[in-house]
Amino acid sequence: MKSLTSWLLVIFMAFFWLFRVIVAFQAQYEKNFGGFIAFNYTVEIILLFVAILCIILVLRRMLLRGNNISNCLWILFWRIYCI
């Protein structure tokens, strides 16, 4: 993580994840959080897992960029996936 924008992106993603956690808890207790209403509790849980997966993937990309072994593995797995 060498640039300020990368750090800001990860911080924004973490705040979004925390916001989704708060909304999910509020939906469980049937309250609204500042006007934000969760329409479906299952969708909130799915969004939490998708958001944490995106955070992990962005951090992995930023931390492993420039590492030739990880780039080669990524290309190899992409080729296997495309077959």
C-alpha cells in the first residue's frame, strides 16, 4: 500500500462494512438506524460477506503487487479457470 488513495479506499470499505453490520443488527432488533431500513435480513448478511471478501481481495492486490510469484500464480489460476 504505497499511495494515499489505496489507504483511503480500504478505510472507506471498512467503514461501509461497519455500517452494514450496524444496519444488520438494527434489522435483527426491528429498529431503523438513522432512517436506514434493512428490507431483508438475509440480504444484509450476504452483503456483509461480499464486502469483507472485497476488502480482502483489495488488500491482497495492494500488498502483493510487484511480487512475481504471486503474479504468476494469479495468471496460472486465471488460465485454469478460463479452460
